[in-house]
Amino acid sequence: MGTCDVRPAGSCFSLNTHAVQVVLNLLQPGYGLIQGDQGILGAISKPIPLIMLLAEERTLMMQPIPMDQAVVIIVEDNADNLLIAQQLVRRAGVKYVNGRASGRQFFKLLESYPDAPIHLVLLDIQIPHEDGYAILEQIRATPRLADTRVVAVTANIMPQDIARAQANGFDSFLGKPLTPERFPQQLARILAGEPVWDAH
């Protein structure tokens, strides 16, 4: 099986052709590539952050979660937005949904339910006095949340905002406002293990 060398952040490792497809999925406009004799990637002209490779591999390994068995936590500081999001999640068919106004409250909730699985976190990345990306780092550093999908939810929906969420290891991205027309399908795709990067 063919291999190619990728050098993210000064490191070097070998990828088989399965992982090459992962790399291809991650390429953004501006990344160059060299086509091999059999259509296999031969080289990448610009480095891809290692965290993006790991995030995509995480997504490929995720098991589908049935909607009626999923446990969903929403982290949102705006009370109205939190209520709307909880209603949308319930209407989509999720029975177990909870909400917290900050990352700090989210981790206190985890302490109260030490054995409960958390399948999905919808994380507002603009919480006052907290950094959504720092909260994501805490989540990724928590062993019991190793398989938890984390979705960035934000009103900042420019291409660079989506790229930043991808680069920092979010599993998906949803732009605000969440709508009853689109959200049920978006949620179903995310719980099925599909990365969703929707600005609207």
C-alpha cells in the first residue's frame, strides 16, 4: 500500500493510502498537492496541523449514536438561546438533554454524574469571561470525554471562523441561529458520526 510523507509542525510520519484520503478531505484552498502515478497523493506543498489529522481520524472512528439514546449537553450563556437549543434538541428526538451557562458549570455537572456518558456537547465558543477553545482543551484532556463529539456553535460564521474551529479540533461547526428547518438533520448527521461544517 502506498505511503506519503507529511510534516506537520516540524514532525514527520508516514501515512497509508487510507489516511491519505483523510488528508485529502482536510485540504483547504491554497494547499498544493502532487498527484502520484496511480492517483495517490505524493506530496503536500504546505503543512497540515497535526491536530486536524487527529480530529479527522477521531471522526472516522466514532460510532453512530441513536437519537433516542444520545446524551446531549448544551453550553450557552444566553438564557433565551439555551432554551431554544434545548427545545430543538428535544424535538429532534433526543430524550436526555441538559444545559449549562458556562464551561465551569458544565464540569460541575460532570462531577454530579460521574458515570453518565456524554455523547455530544454543543459549545458556544463566545462565553463571557471564558474561551470556548480553552473549554474544548479541557474536554479533550478529560478521559471520560474521549469519545464525546464537541460542536462549535457561534454567530461568527466567516470562513476563517470555520477554519479555526477545524484547526483546533472541534468535530463540527454550526452557525447561529439554530433553525428548526435545518437543525434536526444537522444533529442526526453529527450523531451518525458525520462531521458537519455549516455556517447557516
